[in-house]
Amino acid sequence: MAKETKSKWNGFSLKPRKEMPEGLWMRCPACEHMLYRSAVEENLNVCPECNHHFRIEAATRIKYLADEGSFQEVLGDLTAEDKLGFKFRDTTYKQRLKAEEKKSGAKEAMRIGKAFIKGRGVVLGVMEPNFLMGSMGAVVGEKFCVAVDKAIEETLPLVVVCCSGGARMHEGVVSLGQMAKTSATLAKFDEAGGLYISVLTDPTTGGVTASFAMLGDCLIAEPGALIGFAGPRTIAETIKVELPEGFQTAEFLLERGFLDMIVHRKDLRSEIARLIDYCGR
Amino acid sequence: MRGSLIIKMPDNNNKIGNGDYLDFEEKVAELDRQIEELRRLSSIKGIGYFAEIRRLQREQVTELKRVYSNLTAWQTVQVARHPKRPLLPDYLDLMVKDFRELHGDRCFGDDRAIITGFGQIGREKVLIVGQNKGKNTKEKIACNFGCPNPEGYRKALSKMKFAEKYGIPVVTLVDTPGAHPGIGAEQRGQAQAIAVNLMEMSRLRVPVICVCIGEGGSGGALGIGVADKLAMLEFAYYSVISPEGCAAILWRDGSQAPDAAEALKLTSGDLYKLELVDAVISEPLGGAHRNVRDTVYNVEKYIVKTLRDLKRTKIDNLLESRYRKLRLIGKCSVTSDSAKSKPGKAKIKSTIKAVPTKSRRIPAKV
């Protein structure tokens, strides 16, 4: 089936990802339209022409999702330790972390805290795509588990916006262990009867998909988000086959039965609030 | 009879052929050639070169000891991937009595990369869940070179649930380069299958022992690797990403894999030091592929002993300690937290400050 499909579409990240150009104007990577930057920002960072959902940083996500000023961050100061003493090329993991912190302004690839969504109290976790591709290391795992603990303690629903390239290889097996750790904590949450809404945004791949992202009681995805286990490039290189169009998009996963719903960014708040009303206590 | 799993009993000393020497074993290979030559000569001429042969063998043992006591990470990876390294069928043959394979995930198919079934190890009835790479080309293709598909993980889980129902402990043997990255695997939810396994294995109400016998490749290995006790063979490796993959991403050059292997700290010794594995099972001199029986015996000894210990523990305590153990992986403490580092008055002040914010509720805006 896959061999027959011959289209110009060649997967998500086979081409180098186009960075958003600075300035007043920007080009949508999906429909190539020139867009006025502030118009896009007003439209919740969604392309007004083609509905392409741009990647947004954690702070913006929190602004869009939580009631104004309601986000109370927990463990905001937690920073990664270099347990392995990881060195690559002529840099070290520590230097890389500092550079990422400078670049993205975030301390780690996840922020957690208590917040209100349309007046419903939740424990909110948001991943930061600009910090080392939102990869999961010990800190992300720990923060996630603390968020779950908080949700159990205060019987609040847990909402996590996933956006990650997977496990962080600079932390070796420690980051792999975070998959087991977060999943085990979610098992506790499940037994405590908590509601866990997992929001999958572009991109959610690797170890994050294969642990807490896919374990939500309810799985919501943003339109067109890349969601999968192995990255498209890895698959294309391993099996030497052209990938079918729309492979690993949210729509593809919905069709295969792995998602509950695909929700536009502007409806995310109301949709989550509705779900909490149905299931929350 | 074992159906598809019948294999030849391995020789006690696994015969190492010409192509089976790793590139750092040149001297060992040379000594083997000399010994072989002397043996050939002695059979032709009728003269016993026993003293000579024994001297060479002694020299070889010293050389093997020297080489294998300071393997680099990349060399360990090579040993773990050695074509003659004992695979799941060897363990099933030599360690498990009366193996009854259970097939199928009741949903899509029967993945040959993960083999499940009941058997006896020592005197214990257990459920074996193991990853199989296949011995020859035909088997390798049948089991997808040890890369499981989602149906394999779902099969493993359904059999583990079966075992849980009857209180049968689970033993998993990990040996995979990683979960299969393919179109079908993604369509059938590779990530979801692994995620569910992680969650369910963490609360399986029977003792779970995991032994990494060769390659522990990322999520593919972890998918059956959440356990009360995780052990590794001495020259096995366990990693978050293959060294080649890591090199391709961070070094932008796949041929830098040796450097990546070093940096990833994927050997049993390193992982033991990092407290990520509970035990390291020693391998015979010159690696598992040189003596299959001893390797399997060592693994069996470990499993029997650990199982005995785990069975003594109450299941609730066992589950609690399994959870604690998982929670402690990569435990990070807040180092820059102001409340902790401030002394005396400042600390009290900040604590007082922190209290009212805790109880204050923020009015909701709808």
C-alpha cells in the first residue's frame, strides 16, 4: 500500500524545519501564504488561511488555556543535573542546557502548576517545545509526577499539554526510566480515580508518546499535529519506503482509533471545561 | 515438543568461527589459529604438542581476561550484538523446563519478536516473556530481527494479566535493538501499546524479574522491562537510543557511534553505578558467546534466587517498593529553591510568606 502512494508530500521533518522569520510578516509553512504576524498572534497562533497550528511556547500556551493570572507555578526552579557527564562534539550537556535556557527563556522543558480553566480548578502541565525540543529528562519526569501527586492530593483533574521530541538522550537511561516512572505514577492516579486529559500538540513523538501522552483518560489533539512513536525520518530511513500522505498526523491517529477528538486551538478551553464537567468531581 | 522453537542444543563451548572474532580480538584469533595449527600437525605427525598447546591456551586466557576486563562502551555494544551470542531460544532450552508457548494478542496477530509462555525455572512456575532475534536468516525475518510490533507488546500484556490471575511470577528477557519503526507499527499504535504496558506492569500483582540478556534498545526494551528487579548480563547494554542514532543526531555523523556509546553510559557497570540496574550477572571468560551454558546457568541462578526473595515479600509491599523504585529514577531535588538554602531568619520569613499563598484561592473567571 505504502509503495503505491506517490505524492510530493514527503513527511514531516524530512526537510529542515523552516523557522519563523522575524519581522512584521511571516510565511505559513503549510500554505505558503504571507501573513501579518500580529494577525496570526491574535488568531491564537493559527494560520487564518489554512488553519495551520503553529508551535507555541509554554508561556503562550498557558495564556491561551488557563484563566487570566490563575496559573500558580510549582517547582519552577527545578533544573536538570548532568548525571552522566555527557560530552558531545566540543560541548557538554551543561553548556547545552545553558544555551537552551538563554534561547527559550525557559528553565526546563515542562512547566506545571495549579490553574483554572473556565473556572474549573485543574493541575496543568505544559511542555516547552523550544527547550531542547521539549525532550523528557529527569526534571520533566519529576515535574510530571509531582503534578500527578498534586492532582491526587487535591482531587483535581490533570491536564497536560504534550509537545516533545521524546526522551532526552543526554540523560541516557535516566530519561528512559522517566517513561516507566511517569506511567507508574499515572497508574496510581488511575486507581485514585482522577481524570487525566492529555492534549497532544505538534510534535509529540518518541518516549513521551510511549508513556504519559498516550495514557490519558481522554486524548485530545490539535489539528495536523505530528504524533507518533518513531519519527518520520527514522521510519523512512529504516524501511526505505515513501511514507503515505498525512502519515502520523492527528487525523491519521483519529482514523486509526487512537484519539478521542481533534480540537481547534480556539475551542480547547471550552472542550476541556466540558470534559471536566462530565467527569470531574 | 516445542513446535517452531526447536533448535539444536548448543555445544558446551560455543565454536567460534573465523568470522566471529570482533576487531579487538585479533590476538585471541591469532592464538586460536596457532592452536588449531598445532592440533592439525600433531594429528598428522603423531607428535603431541600438548605442552605447547597448553602454553598457548594459557596465553589466550590471559589475553581474553585482559581484553574483556577493560572493554570500551562501543566494544561492549559489539559483544552484545555478537552473532553467536545466546538468544532467547538458548535460554528456553537450557533454563526452562516444560515450556508451553502461548500465542497471539487476540486482536491482530502473533508477533514472533516477543515470545510468551509458561515454564519452570528451577522449581518455580513462571511466565516467560522474551524478545527473540532469531538465529538464522529465516528466523530473523520471521521475528523481524527482534524488533517487536505493537501486537507483541499487547500479547505480552495479555499473558501477564493471565499470569497475574493465577499468581504466577513473570520473568522477562530483554533483547531487542528497539521497537519496530514501521508504517504498520505506527498504524496499530506502537506508542500506545508500550505506554499501556509500562502502566500495567508497574501494578502487576505478581513478582516481575527482568533480565537484559543482550541489547536493551530504548522503549522497545522498556515495554517489557518494568520490574521489581532489573538485572543485566555483564556485556549487555541498555540505552535510550542506539549509539548510531545518537551519533547521527548529536554528532551529525553516524560513524561517531563509539563516542556516542561512551557518552550514553550504556554498559552494565555504568548503569549499576548510576543505580539504574539492581544486579549485574557475570558472563564467562570472553563473553557469553564463548560459553552459552555457563551464561544461561548464571542467569538461571540469579532468577531462582531473586524469585525466592521476591516471593517472601507480601504483594502489597512488593508493589509499593516497585513504585518507590520507579519514582526514585532520576530523582531531582530543588537546589536553587530559596526556602531551603536560606539560613535562620530569612528562612522563617520566606516560610511565613509561603503559607498564605497556599490557602488563598484565586477567583475564577468564566
